[in-house]
Amino acid sequence: MFFLSNLRIIGLVIGLFGLYLTFRIYRGPKWKKLNVILYALFSFSLIAVSLSPDILNSVTGILAMKAEYRGRLLTLLIFSNVFLWFVLLNLRTKMVYARHQFDLLIRSLGQEAEKSILARETTHKDILVIIPAYNEAENLNLLLPRIPSQIKGKNIGILVVDDGSCDHTFEVVKKVGCLYIRNKIHRGQGAASRLGYDVLVDHHIQIGITMDADNQHLPEDIEKLVTPIIEGQYDLVIGSRILGKGEKTSFLRKFGINFLSRMTNLLTGLSLTDCSSGFKAFNMNKMKELQLEEDQFQSAEVIIEAAKKRLRIGEIPITVTKRIYGETKKGGNWNYGLNFVKTIIKIWWR
């Protein structure tokens, strides 16, 4: 009996250690969904058997289809559930494919009307600033003229991606003289950013920057954000309001930023402070390798995908000021936080 108890303790320790190793080894660039499922299932089974060896007797009885286990009913339930799972997986595969095709169609239509202008105006640009915008005409009117035209001898272009706005965004961008493309419908910051990335790839622009259209990011921070990319130090640089300065905000929002960043770091092995920042610079040759699909919460998706692809990721202190016009499009703190957490988990599991 004593030997059996020690054996169960050893089994429990091995099972727990197996779970830890599964998470530790496969959480980042080595992530493989099948490997995680198999190793985690083995570890959980070992823990369950160690805690309650009688489970094996129960499983044996069920598989033997004895009368006391209502064998016929159980058989029917097993087969029906297996069938339903296959149907569910098949439908999901079709939906994912249809969504991908829809995304490609909308992005293609977004560039079509301005294709000749894009080709002409990006010819001598080394860096392109992508600004996804949804009903931000007043803020863009203040932001766009302040963005520098050159940094460290490299020419900078500005591309505003209008995400189905119904205000005067187009007129403002045209007045300032910036490049402009448009999603036909409102889809979200992530979808608008992907359209901008397409322009960088199609016109062979090596360095990209994304910043918000709400005029909270300072154009003066662009140079220090992009310098590590120019010098080859990083492939992706995140602008951090935590390392720099941010507008005064509620305790709940500060807690949320810290929690989401810690969660992202836990899943990727990184040490970032502001995973929700939309102000970033990147090497497009590396960026185009990422699998980006999310229409919202693109900042988390970019970081997690970059970690999986072993991109060199760094942070630079930035200043975030208070919004002058309009209201945030992110929604309430709780709703935003819960959806952000869901997105982080989904992208990591993908």
C-alpha cells in the first residue's frame, strides 16, 4: 500500500510537470496545436489516474458496454457526437475559407480605385505611415500636417485607410495631400491595417508605421520609433505609453493594460509593457510573413504572430495625449477588455 501511494504521488508529479513543460515549450515559436493537445491529454490522463485509479475500472466497464452502463444508449451518444463534431469542423472550415475570400475581395476593391495614384506617389517613398481611420476628420485635420516628410534622409509618405467613414475624412485627407484608400464597409482597425500592409507589399516599401487617427499619438515620436528598424536592431518596435507618458486615465483602464500585457507576455515569453498600442514601426519584409486575420484588436495579433515567427521585438517610450475631438471607438472598458482577452487566446491557439 505504501509503495502504491508513492507511485501515485510520482505519477501526479510527472503529470503536473508534463503540463508545465507542454506550456513552456510550445507557447511561442514552437507552437503546434496537435502537439499541445497530445501532450496535455497525456498529462491530464496521468494526473487523473494518479488521483483516482478507479477511473480505469469505470472506463473499462463503459467500453465493455455492460448493462449497468446502458451500453446501447452510450454507443448511440458516442457516434452521434462524433458525427456532429465532424459536421461542425466541416462547417467551420468552409466559414474560415469564405471569410478569407471575402477579406481578399474587400482589400482588392479598396486599392482598385487609387491604384495608379498609389503607384505614382509611392515611387520615391522609403517609409509609409499607415493611419486607419473611421470618422476622424477633425482629428486628422490636426494630425496629418504635423507628420514629417523625411527622417534620417528617408522620404516618408502618409496613407490614410478610411474604414467606411461617413464624415468628411476624404475631404480632409485630399486637402492635406496625403494618399487615401477606402474600405467599402466599416470592418475594424485590423482589417484597415491589412489593406495598408497590402500597399506596402505591392509597392515594395521596406519600412511601415501604423498610428491611430485620433491625434493621440505624437508625430514627433515617429523618428525614435523607426530608428531601431532603420539601424536593423529590431523587426518590430512598439510604442509604449507605460515606458513613456500617457493621458490620465481610470484605475480600471490602467489595470486592464497591465493585465493584458502580462497575459500576452505569459503566452509568448516576451517582456512588453503595452501590448495594446497601435503605434508601431516594422520591417515589411518580416511583417509580410505574419498570418493576420483579425478585424479588431490587431495590436495583440501582430505581437503574438511576430513572436511565433521569431521576429525581433522591442519597445520605445512614447507620449499619448488626450483625444480632442470625438469619442473612442473601442467601447466600454469591460467589453473592450473581455474581447481583447478572447482575441489573445484565439490568436495564440491558432
